[in-house]
Amino acid sequence: MGLPSAPPLRSSARGITVILTLSVFVNAALLFTVEPMFTKLVLPFLGGAPSVWNTCLVFFQAALLVGYCYAHISTRLLNARRQMLLHLLLLGLSCLALPLQLRLHGDPPPGPASILWLLALLGVSLGVPFVMLSSGALIAQRWFAESGHDNADNPYFLYAASNLGSLIALLSYPFLVEPRLTLSDQRFAWSAGYVMLVLIVAGSSWLLARGGSRQSPAAPPPAEEISATAITHRDRALWVLYSAVPSSLLLGVTNYISTDIAAVPLLWVIPLALYLLTFVLVFAGRQLLPHPWMVRLEPSVLIAAAITIFWDAILPLAYGILLHLLVLFAVAMVCHGELARRRPPAARLTEFFVWISIGGLIGGVFTALIAPVVFNAIYEYPIMLALAGILRPSGQAGSKLQLADFLLPCGLGAALVLMTSNTSGARSVFSVIVTLVFAAILFSFNNRPLRFGLGLAAVFLAGFLRASVAKGSPVVMHAERSFFGVYQVTREAGSNEVTLYHGTTLHGAQAIIPARRLIPITYYHRNGPVGDVFEKTPAGMGNGRSVAIVGLGTGTLACYGRSGEQWTFYEIDPAVVGIATNPRYFTFVRDCPPAVRIILGDARLTMRRARPNDYDIIVLDAFSSDAIPVHLLTREAMSGYFAILKPDGVVAVHISNRHVDLSPVLAAVAKDIGLVARVRRDGNIPLKELLAGRAESDWVILARSMADLGAVANDPRWVPLPQRADVAAWTDDFSNVFRVFHWR
């Protein structure tokens, strides 16, 4: 490598520290601002699915590894001046990729191939600048380590500064940047910031060269220096493991949070910010949260997570999010704390971070790309929790492997299955006692990492077995996982209905009794809001209707059709099509009267092929678990729907959601483009209809005039949409879910 080994002039020592710190701070801020910004930019092309963010994170991790490898190899092979010139040249050339924009034309293919399309889009549009940013902090640390500065032997404080810049940028995005700037403004500001960074790096290079100008160019570290700090294969393996587990948990927790709310930057950045905060804390010069404290806290947090997974408990939103974020934070603090404790001398700094990056990429690829193909449920999350238990620092120095480390966890798992197989939930007194006992046993294992991790695995396995054999548990007829989530087709014990769940959310059901098999139920009951749309509006009561439905689900809405009509379902996920058209589960699509056509792909893209006046009614029923894709509700999207709608047509939007109130958004959109709108919140359903399968639901109807609403306009159950001064119409360039989130 190459900065001179002799110390630079004292007058420049402080300047070197300041400018390198500024460089890594700005570098990190750009790196972690572009992640949510660019993901939000591509989200509409892939149905607004939460998995888009996880796939993007895998790309970012891969690009980070490429950047680290470039930094490692270039600092090993080139002397200081040549490496500086190379880095400045590549940074300058990378500016040719500006301004930041999407550089891949064409629509994404349906199904798993969309992942490859997304990775290609990221590579073409963002790859080179992101790789250069990824290398920046590592190169700055190496430059400082060879600068001759008094603290040159400990450049890791720059890594903490880098993560601090990342943390500030991430938290600023949903709270400061996204609410105030359109995506176009964000892209321009980021591109300008990138050019500014190139100038800062050029200034730091000049200052470093000036500080060492009286020395001759240095060669790479001699072989004896490297051999003196040699690292073993065990060291490398541990670096990979300690970085892979938190990386996998980061994606798992993010997917859990965003699937049931919305795929938006606010919910992406919170887990990532916590993840980065752990790096800041463990690599800082002063330990605010000492490593032994976090090691003692970790077992309690892992056991709390094990309890919820064992009982398949759905906690209230705030408590569920807090618990899983605490799990991520505690595990990351312990694993990253071990990385900090095991870090090598500065001479091996670049190799250390290359192996950390490899581990992060392995964890990301496993969770985002491999697990959805291999597993039909979210098994990767408990697997990583168990592995985190195994990786705990041992509380007993020099302890040897014992047979009891295997037998005790097996005994615990078997006992749990036997004791709870006839228990349907965690609320009985017996269940509480069982929970306390197995938690205490697990906690007693915590000083023996292998026993503790295997104990967690046994509890998770026992929970899955208990759920399948417990009294009153639904029969799982089919389970499937895709890029867009986890689906289960179930039949409750004693029930006459087959149901479809996406994540934790009911997506439709069908009666198995022949006389009721083609009667719409759940959110689509004839006495509910959607029944009014098809039976009380002029468009709904007309003859020869043409209907477009965004989101297939079980295909229930097809049974509002009549013979001779053409109904088109727009569905992004081939897995849903396979389930809805399989007569072993649902027969709405096959047996209901209209001719049904299913078009695969994101509706915003595929509906562009429709012609003006094609449809009488358009229904938006595009759930992603309990989240509704933001890009389907923008001003441009709504204008597009009405462009292909007949003059007296209506648009119906299913807005049932536990966490987000979309009615003021639609009110603002309707006001912007001159539409009339009404909402019906269908609660307080009579017991008789609840027993018959009707479910509570909220629907909005939009039309060009009150006359187009027909009888709905005078129905007291349909009320005007609430207007909120603080909620603006969403556009393709601007949206802010933060404003309409239910915080209670």
C-alpha cells in the first residue's frame, strides 16, 4: 500500500483527520440515501411488494463486496500515489452514470424472473456509482492507517463515522427527505452530492500527498509485516458467521414489518438503521453499551421471540414490531461485538472487511433469494435465531462438548409437543405454566452456546409440530411461497369453508356446501359495500358489463358476473393464479357465469394495453398481506383507470387495512382530478351474517359525477371521504404513508 510510513507535517495532521472523516461521512450518507430512494423508484414496476426491498438489499450487499474487494486489491498492489490516482480516475468516470435514473427499458417478466430483471436494472442504473461508494470508507481507513498520524494504528473510528453517516442519512430519508422532495428532486440532489464527494476525495488525496511530500512513494506492506499478522481459516469463518446472522435477521425482520403494513421507506429504514447503529456502537472508541451487557441480555430476547413463535402468537402491532426490532438489535450487538473484539491489526483491515461483506451477502442471499424457493413458510427467521444462540460467547471457558448438549434440547422439544398437542392457544393457565417452565429451562442453557442454540431450535420445531397436530388447528391443504409472500389454503376444523391466507391476512374463502358454493362471502358479501357497487350503480346494473379487477385472490368477485360478460383479472403473482384456478381449493373462476380472462403482471403496466371505454367497472383489490401497493393509488394511476373507463363507469377500491387509513389519500386524489367519492365502512355486522361468512370491510367508490353513483349517492351508509389538510394527493413522484399511519 502506500502512504509514507513517516509521520506527515504536524500542521496537516488535524486536517487529514477532518477531511477523511468528512469524506467517509458524506460517502456513507450518499450510500444509504440512495438505497431507499432507488428502491422506491423501482417499486411500482414490481407491484409494490415488500420483497423488492429485500432483493435490492441483496444487490447492495453484493455491490458492497465488489467495492471492498476493489479497495483490498488496489491497496495491496499499488503504492499510495498510484492507488490515489486510480481511485480518483474511477470516481471521475463513474460520474458518467449521472444523473441517477432508470436505465433498463421494458416491463419486468412475471414470476421469479422478475428478480433477475430487478437485479439487472439495479446493476445497469446504479452499479458503478454504488461500487465506488462502497469502497470509499475502506480506502479512507487504509489511507489513514498509512498516513503516519499518531492514531494511525487504529483507523476503525472512521468505520464508526461511516456508519454514523449512514444512520443519519437513513433516518433523515423518511422524516425529512421523502415528505419534502419529489423523487425527481431527490435524484438531482443525490447526483449533485455525488459530484461534491468526488471533489472532497480529491481534496483529501491532495492533502495526504502534501503531508507526505518529503517522503518517497512507499511500496505495499512487506511480506514479513503481513505474516506477522496472519489470520487463520477459523478467524475467517467466524467473521463470516458473525456477519451473516445479523444480515439475515435484518431482512427477515424488515419483511415481517413491511408485509403487514406497506412497502415504504419508513418501514425499511428502521431495521437497517438499528443494524448500522450496532456497528457504530461496537466500533466506537468508547463503549456506550459494553459487550458483556449485550451478551447477558441476548438470551432473554431470544427466549421471548421463541415464545411467540412457539405459540404462533400475533402480538399487537407496536409490541410485535418492538420485540422483533429488539431481537435484531440484541443479536447484531453480540455478533458485531464479537467482530469488533476479533478485529485484526490495521495491516489486515481491508481483508477483514472483505470477509465481513462476504458474510453479509451470504445472509442476504439466503433470506431473500434461497429461502423463498426452498421453504414454503418463514423458516429462515427461527433458523437464524437458533444459529445466533449457538454463536453466543461461551460463559464457561474451555468447556468441552457434552452428550447432554444434544440430549437435553431433544428432551425439551419432545416434552413440549406431548404437553401442548391438545392446547390450541397460549392463554390458558396450563399454557402459561408450560411457557414459564420451558423459558426457565432454556435460560439455564445460556452459558453453553451449543445447548442453548439447539434448545431454541427444539422449541421452534416443537411449535411447528404442535400447530399441525393441536386440537382445533386448521388443516393446511396447500402452502406456497413466492416473491410476493406466503400463501396458505386452509380449512378450519368443523368449518364448511376453505380459506386463503396471504401472510396473516384473509384473502377470500369459498363454501364447500354445493348450494352455497358460488355465493360471494368474506369481504365480498352481497350485503356489503361491493354488493352495492355491482347492484346499485348504473354501471353495475347495466347489461353486458365489462369489468376489470386488480388482484385475483380466490376469484370470488367473478360470481357477480353474468353469462356473456367479459371479466378481466389483473394479477401479479403466478402463485395466486395457480391457487385460484385449482378446483381442489376454489372454483369461482371455473364455475361463475362470466368469461374470465387473467392477465399476469403489475396492473399499472398491463392495463396500458386496454383501450378507452373498455370497462364499466374497475375494482382495486390488490393486497400484499394487509398492505395495499402505494403506486396503485396515485393521481396518475387513478387518471389512467378513468381513461379506460366508460363515461358512466365507477372505480371501487378495497381499503380495509389494520394499520393505514387510505381514505384521505383517495379524497385528495379525487379532489385533484375532479371526481366524486364515497366510503362505506362495513362494521357491526349482524351475527347471523357473520356466521354465514360475511366479514367487515372498507370500500371507496369513485365516479365522474353523482349520477354515476346511482342509489349509492343517497345511501346513508356511504359517506363523503374525509378531507385532511395535511394529506396531499399521492403521485408517482411523491407519496407519504407516514401521514396516514395508525400510530395507536
